Amino acid sequence: MKKAYIVLLLVLSLAIALALLNVFSPQRNIQEISDLKDSRVLKEKFFFLYENDPEFKKSVDRLRELLFNTLEEYNKTEAWILFNSILKKLGLPEVELGDFKYGRGGLIPSPEPPLKLKPCCENCVNLSRIVKAIVIPRRDLEGGNGLKALYVCAYKGDFYGYPISERIILEVTLVFSDEDSPSHDVEYDVWRLIAWGRVEDIETFFIVLDEETGEIEKVSFRGLVIKMADWPNERRISPIGSGGAAFVSAAHELTVFQDVEEPLIIYVNAWNHALSLKDNNVFLDKYFYSLENIEIRVGRRIDAENDYSMLKYSSQNVQSLP
């Protein structure tokens, strides 16, 4: 009887040891990290922890407070500690302080009330006559960063308080499934979930049309400003022209094209989805999105942000005409 009891204890001990080995094995950790490289899996886990783990939510909320409370100085060391606690909860490796480069980036105080926006002109233009295709390197598409949606808002008579006559201005916003930095993939996505409330990448540009003829006068890869709903801040959205940057680079160039060929072909040239009317990756295989295989919605940049982000925005503005 005693011998049988000892054997049973040995069997149970072995089973427990194997179970623990499976839970804490390097292979399992590597697999979990690999799974989190899928932005959808990472986003789901982040949202789940935010809703169900009070410590995780507390860390995220405090880090957002450090970022968005622009009336106080940004504490990089505290932000780094909080970021590592979030990474740890997600089962990801922590980062060294010297490698933590994240900060407020484009946030400025803005206590003024939000600008009241006029409705988009829904039947002013036929977008399929204006834009032929959005072209993306196939490696970016296969990496999970394909185009999810296109938002368009047409302005006639008035553009954010600027009177416009004999012109129609289109605000075009592209939503990509993700944006993968070559050097900081999963870590970069976690930061974007904190600072932007999303993993999707959102980019905006403008097209100016002659109202009478419908011809394109210019395409402007110019920035804009979006106002946060829950914080007295606005975010300065950088221009998204690619300049001469190729796919291995990132770019935020203010670029304006005139005397363009119609209909437009918009090239996604850089990994951060910087755009141009010129192809800077002539040797890369491409995927062409025609408007027939893009989900098109009437709306502005803040509509895209509010559809895809945990953070909310109340208004937007521009600093000049396109």
C-alpha cells in the first residue's frame, strides 16, 4: 500500500513538472510572442487585458495621462517603467531605458472649443473618375499591412473657414491594417495602442479640383490637426508625402503635385505608408487596389480615427489651404 502511494506521488509530481515545463518553456514564450506579431491578436489581447485586468488598465491610463496631460512635464523614466509593465502583462520582452525613444510627438495644448464642422458634400464628385488605384508593395500587403478602408470628404464653398470658389477640395483618408517598423515591430504596435489607441495606420491627403471641369489642379500631401475629445490637446498630423523615400525608409514630406496625369495612381512608397504620385520602388512587386475592391466611406480623418481608435476626437482643422 505504501509503495503504491509513493508511486502515485511520483506520477503526480511528474505530471505537474511537465505541465509547468509546458507553461514556462522558452518555446511556448517564443510562440506567444510570434502570435502577437499578428496585429489582430495583439489588439485583441490588449483590449481584453484593458477590460479585465485592473493593473494593466491602471498602467495604460497612467501612461496616457503622462502623454496627454501637456500641462505637466513628460516623465520619461516613469513612462518607461509603465511601458515595461504593460509589455510584461502582454508576455513580451521589456526594453532598456536607453532604447525607449517614445514621447509626446505632435501633441500641443489646445483649450479652445472644437471647430464646428460642416457636412461633407456627398454627391459633388465621382471618385472613381479621379483615382484609378492605390498601389502598395506586395511585401507590405503580405506582412499584414493592407488597405482596409478609404474615407473621402468633399468641400465646396468653404474649407475649414477658408472661402473657396470655383474649386472642390477632397480630403482623402486611407486606413491600413497595420504599420510595421523594420526595427521595432511588436513593441512599436504596443506603443501605438497606448498613444493612438489603435494598430491601424491612418494617412490623409488632399485633391483640389476645378469645380466646372472636374479636372485635377493639384494633389497635396499636407498635414492637418485633430482635436482630442477627452484631453485639452490637439495632435499635429505630419504631412505624408514620401519625397524620394523607398520602402525601407519612413518619410513625412510636405509634397504638392501639379499638372498631374488623370486618373490618379497613388503609390505607397515607404513602410510608414508615405505617399506619392511617383513610384520609388520600381523593382518591388506591387498590388493594385482599384476603387472597386476598397471599402469607401464618406467622412473625414476624425471619422476614421473614431471608427478605429480607443481614443476619441471631437474636431479637426488645417493650417492652410492644400
